[in-house]
Amino acid sequence: MQRSLKALAVLTTIGMLFVLIGGALVTKTGSGLGCGRSWPLCNGEFVPTNITPELIIELAHRLVSGSVGIMVLALSVWTWKAIGHIRETKFLSFLSFFFLVLQGLIGAAAVVWQQNSFVLALHFGISLISFASVLLLTLLIFEVDKKFDAEKLIIDKRMQMHTIGVTIYSYIVVYTGALVRHKKASLVCSDWPFCNNETALLPTNLNEWVQMGHRLFAGLIFIWIGYIAFLAIKHYRHQKVIYWGWIISFILVCLQVIAGALIIFTKLNLYIALAHAFFISCLFGLLCYFLLLTSRSKKNAQMLEANSTFTNSKTTSL
């Protein structure tokens, strides 16, 4: 595979991470209206004059998103032509660019027309799908040269169901986390793991319910991924991609939980908040890769069953 295509794929994946982190930065710093109600211009100007920190953050995010959008389009077209014979390529190429455009349109709508928090919370999740698609395209490109071979994996049905379930569930966790940010509910609960340990154990208003709901969802995914990692360690030592992949997933979800707690203890330290967004982005991308492996495993199992049936039939006839 051409080095230039690999380089573009890696740079685009990193660029998508910057888009995700940049979006979180805009929300965390309250810079969503740094350019006013103007899009794609900034305060109605091509070159803004009244410079503020919020304007710089918002404008930088727009510029990065636009530049990465061009890279995603180039990567989608190039991979379609270069490795279009691989069955997942065309679907992922379309998915990566479509959802990047969609998140841009939602971002623009949020600027021009005020949106409620429940709609704005979709923005991060949509960007996350685009990032995961770009990441999978990058992995497909490197698979062509057999830098790692994940085509012959056989995953049992129990692990397949856990993989599908936890990946879908992780998107709910992502949405609730984004909702916490957009509802400005990050510090509505002064304690952890409960909301206010010295008063009522149950939330008393909507923002507290949003915050505690996210903590509950995050706690459940921590337990779920921990259990799947246990299964991988116990039954998949011979399949290193599954074995190490789920160990890394568990490490990422641990870091995610720790970062979430530190956000409360540090009173919303910006760097920790951005690390929180980074860990969930990496975790979701890895879970989507497991989905791809699960899809391949079903195909491999069907092929083995067909070959076995053919062999048995041939033996019987003889």
C-alpha cells in the first residue's frame, strides 16, 4: 500500500481527534457563540476585528473542522479507489464523510438558530461516528500489507453479543456525557460518586438527574467492559487482537471513570475535562473495531461450516 495513503489516513485520524477535542473545548469554555450568530463568517466578518478568547477558540475549531473535512473527503475517495474491493471500505468511506458534514451542519444550526441542550448533545456523538469510520478505514489500509492479520478470527456468540451490546450502549453513555456538558451540569453535584453525600441521596432537580444518570450509565459500562475483558483474558489468549484489545478497552474505561471523578474534585479542570473526552473517543473507536471483527467472525464461521458440510458430503459419497 502506498505510503502517501497511509500517511493521509494517520493524519486524518489524528485530525478527527482534534475536531472532537476542539468541540469539547468550545463547549467547556462556553465559546459556542464566540463568533456571534454568524456562520461561516465570524461576527459577520471574513477577518474578525474584535478579538476575544472565545472568538479564537470558536474560529480555530471551525478552521480545523473545515480542513479535516477536506482530508476526510480525500481519504474517502482515495480508499474507495485503492481498496474498494474490501467489503467494508465503501460503507466506511461514505459514513466518515456523511457524518462529518452532518455534524458541521448541526454546529452551524446551533450558531444561527438557538438549539436546546438535548439536540446539541447529539453533536459530539455524530462527530464520534465520523472519527470511528476514519479510524477503521486507517486500520483497513494497514491490514492490506498484513501489518496485523485480523481476518481469520473466530469469536463465539456470547462474545459477539457482548460486543454488539456494549458498543451500542457506549453511544448512550457518550450522549449522556455530552448532555451533562450542554446542560452545564458538570459541577451540579459537589460530591462523587453520590451527588451530595451530606444531603439527599437522590437528585432533586433536572440537572442533578442528568449528572447522576450519566454516572450510572458510566458505572455500568465500566462493569460490562471489565467482564468482557475477563472473558477475553480467560478464553482468547491465542487471539492477540481480541486479548489485548479488550485489555486496552478496560484500561481506557478506567481512565474515563478516573477523569470523570477528577472533574468533580478539581472543580472542572479544563485539561482533565478534555482528557475525559479523549478517552471516550478512543474507547468508542476501539469498540467499533470490535464490531468489524465480529462481522468478519460471523462470515468466517459460515465459511468453515460450509467447508465442513462439503467435506462431510464428499466423504459420505465416497
